[in-house]
Amino acid sequence: MNLEAARDRLEKIIGKSNKLEVMLEVCSILTELTERNGAYPIIVGGLAVEIYTRGDYTTSDIDLVFFERQLVDRCLTGLGFVKWGRHWFHEQLGVGVEIPGDFLEDADPDRVVKLRLEKGHVYVIGIEDIVLDRLRACVHWKSLSDCEWGRRLLLLHRDKVDTAYLLEKARSEGIDEVLSKWMEESGKSR
């Protein structure tokens, strides 16, 4: 896909009411524009939670990890996004993008999920790592919202999560007590 085709595809979603679909389409377009260069954005943060909760959680922006910052900056500019501080914003779409890091921190890149969409695909941080992300915020920041959503993610995906990985990571960080409670609630044994 070239930038002109990407802009045409973006034009078609302006005014679409389903914000999740719009954000996923933006991510899919960015993925197609950058993947041929050996780099691709990975969805993290609130949008990952929204994806894994099937829209029960909602977010207002897209958080992406992307190690080729100049490439993604060029793509976002070419798509009509304007940079405001550390955020990019597309006024017509009402979508903001933030690139909080160049690589996955405290997450296993081998657990990243390739999510196929109607048009294209996106990459999303693995379910275990987004649960751990919310767990860290729950424990360290005392964020009740992150406690609730981390617990919900674990409950929702209890049959798919790698319990051993979760526990190993949580123990190594000293945050396994809360995780153990969540696991008991979900019916997962230690």
C-alpha cells in the first residue's frame, strides 16, 4: 500500500460511528504502510484492553509501540495527523495516537498476537502481558480501575492465559499476591 491508497482508505472511515472500528482501521493502515519496511506498530494500553474485552472497556486514543519513530511520524503526517506534544491527532477522524515507547517493556514480543481484520491486520500485545500491565498499575499506582480491568481480562480469558508465565512474571516483580487473588476468582489454580 502506498500513502495515496492509505489516505483513500482513511477517507472512507471518516464519520463512521464505531470508534473501535475506526481505531483498528487506522492501526491496520499504519501496519500496512510500515510492515514492508520490517517494522510494525504493536497496540498496547487501553486499546489492547478494549480489544480483549470485546469493547466493554473503551478508550479515546491509540497507544502503539513502534521502534522506527521517524517512519511512523512520516506515515502519520502523510495521513493527515497533526502532532501536539507527544500525541498525534486527526481532527476529521477524532482519533489520537501516542507512541509511548520504541519497544515492548516488560512484555514478551513472542506473545504478540496478529489480529486479522476485514481489511488487513494489526498486532496486539499478548493477553498475559496486558493483564500484567494492569496488575502493575493496580499494585504500584493503586489504580482501582486498572485493578478491575486486569481482573476482568483474566476472568474473560481464563481458559487461554498461560498461568505459569503470569505467575513467574508476577513473582519476579513482587506483585503475585493480587494476581493470585484474581486467579482464585477466575477458577484458575496456582
